[in-house]
Amino acid sequence: MRAPCARRRGVRMMTVCALPPPNPSGLSKGFSLLEWTNQVLPQGQLVSGVKEGWKLAWAAMMRELAPQSKDGSYTRPGYAFGGRLGEAQFPAEAGRYHLYLGNACPWCHRVALAAVLRGWFRPSTQAQTQQAAAGAGSGAVAAAGVGGPLLPRAPLISFTRLEDDPTRARRGGWVFGAADPDPVFGAADLWQVYDTVSPGFRGRCTAPLLVDRAARAAVCNESADIVRGLDAAHLPGATTAVQLRPPALAAQIDVLNARIYSAINNGVYRSGFATTQAAYDAVQAELWGALDEMEARLGASRFLLGDRLTESDVWLFPTIVRLDAMYGPLFKCSRRRIFGNSSPAAVARHSGHAGAAAVARHSGHAGAAAVASGAGAAAGGCGGDYPNLAGWARDIWQLQVPGSLVQISDTFDLDAARRSYFTSLFPLNPGGIVPAGPTAADLQLGGRAPGRGSSSALEDVCHMR
């Protein structure tokens, strides 16, 4: 028998370069560069060149989206208007003021929460009379949710729910939808509002924005100042007696707010907009350390500063309800979860019906973390790392303000916000693909919050004047 070998007698065998397999019909492979590298250009050079070019373009877009310090840390810009409701220039009058708010924006959300709790979204007879005299559209307020119907009665302060669409906006990202037009200036986008109240305005056209309808002037576009103004201003017999910043707790509130803002509210943005690993790592340590502190506080009391809600709770809440669905996957804040997955299917998977594996995960053998997750399941979900924060958020979500046209649960549409984040912040998600969840149903903000307090009446939950 002839022994197998690569070279027969007197014949020199040639090595033939195999061609790539034929491309199946309909399959796109781009330029198929990775199938031909090393013949013309070494693969290492190709990958390195594309990687560096992509990174340079990404860094340039990130600087436009989020200004950067030299070390690659996000630095939030300042604000253009710093007036306050209730000052001599801006007296508290029913129907005089209008808020521009965006559903996805956490800074807008804190303003909406303060307005609801203080009763500014209660109907005003005076404002309703003015609305009827001026015409059907003037002073009307959109119901919670993007593109909601117009409410039949005007509140003490009206508001418009902006849409987030940077392809339609002439500056920034906020525009008016057909179902919720601008009732004050008839503007097409928020830039036009800014340019009307401040002709030739140069800067970022951000929300929230509080305007004086009577003077056709901007009052404030800094959320913290708007919240303080909403809390301090008073219309006799019109607003609630809720006091978010009681004088006796003012110093503690200021210290806690500074911690919440830097490490948590802005911490998630500093994480998502960081352009260096060092900047990202530094803020991640701050973020999770601060969340651990808030979890410990809420293990000792119903709210952050005792058994009654304060301004600090209003500051923290918007970030907490966005963390699992938006900041975790998009801003790389995914080390832990607040709620875990609270959908009925997930709860079933982690119940006794799911078998021995699920029981083991939630037994004492799994350690303290599993016990905490089990506590989260008892509060309406499973798998969360912060059961106290999750229960606290559900507790606040279900508060009711008598007579208000908008309730706490109306101030935020989580599923619409998730779509907004993943489609608008394209430097972070260039493909524009929106994750399937977690959804509002998964988090079950309307679920039970056992152990957080027996009463949801405002006088039992909030400080009163």
C-alpha cells in the first residue's frame, strides 16, 4: 500500500488558499474585511485603527452631549434663570405660571412631585375663569403621560409635557407634540420658548422651565430652586399645608441633599457620560456607597429623615425609579438592582413552586444577600439588592393628594422614559435598540410596601405648616 504523504515521488504539492464559503442569499457581511485580513493588511492594524477612530468620534459626540473635564468626568453646565416663585417680581397668583416638564427627565420629575404634594395641580376657579375668557386652549394642562388629553379644569400652575426628539428640536431635545402644544407662546420647541423670553438666548435649552405667563418672562430653569419656590409659596385656601423643608430640619436636609445630588442624582449621569475608565470607576464607588447609606437610613425609618417625607425624599425618588430600567443598562450602573424583577412570572420562579434551586437561592445557606432579596420578594418582587429603597419607592408612589388633578403615580411613565433614553442618547446607544425591560409592570411600583407605615394620609406622612 502507498503510504499517505503530502509529497508524491517527483511531484511537489502546492498549498491552495481556500476561498471563503459562498455568502448565503440575503446575508449582509459588510465588507467582509475580517475574512481577508492578513493578506493585505494585518488584522491587528485594522482593528486598532477602526477602534481608535470610533473612539475619537464617540468622545467628540460625548463632549457635545455632556461637557467633560480634563480627566474625562462629566461636568454639568450652569443655569440661565434663577428667579423664585413668591419673590416680589414673581408673586404667587393662581393661573399665572406655567411649567415645561419632560417625562424622561429626573430633574423635571422632582419638580412635578413637589407641585403635586404642595397642591399646585389642584383646580383653580380663578385660573379656570381666565381660561374660559382667553379661549379653549389657553391655560389648559395636559394629563400625565406623553400626549395625554387636556384636563377640563385648569390648575393653580399649569404644565406642558414635552416630547424628547433631538431630530425635531432646533436646540436641545425638547419639542411640543401635536396632542400637547405650547399654550403660552405657541412655540414649536423649547428653544423657541427660550428665545421668546430671552431674545438671542445662547446656551442649553433645558427643562424644567417655569415661566410667568403675565410677564411673558422666564422665572427659573434650575430644578432645586423651582422646588424650593413651590414649597415656600402659598395661596390661602388653595394649596395643601404640606411643608417639604421644615425649618427645624433645614440644615439636615441641605447636608443630605448635597450627598444625594453629587453621588446619586448626578452620579448616574457622571457614570454614563464618563469618557475615561478612571472617571467612571471613581463615581461608581460614590454611587453604590451612597445608595448603601440610603438603604440603611430607610431600614430605620419610613423616610430619609424620620417618619415624615421631606425635600430629600423628593430629590432621591426620581433616580431610584429610573435606576433599574435606564441607568443600569444605559449608564453602566448595573452592579446592583433596586427592585430586581417583580413581574408575576419572576415572583413565581422565586417561590416554592419554582423548585429546589429557587428555594436554595433564597434560603439561609445563601447568606445575607439572599435574605435581603427574600425581603424584597415579600415587598412585591424578588431579586432586588435594596429592599428598603424598593419599599420606600412603592410607599411614595401610592400617596394620594386630595383634590389634585395629578397624583404621584401620574408624574412618571417608566416605559415611555425607557424608550426616550435609549433612542435619544444615541452616542451611548448608536443602534437605537430599546431593551424589552424591565417594564413598569416588572417593577410593580403599585405593589405592596409592607412595614413602611399604616397610613397614607398626607397629614400622617408629611410635615405640615
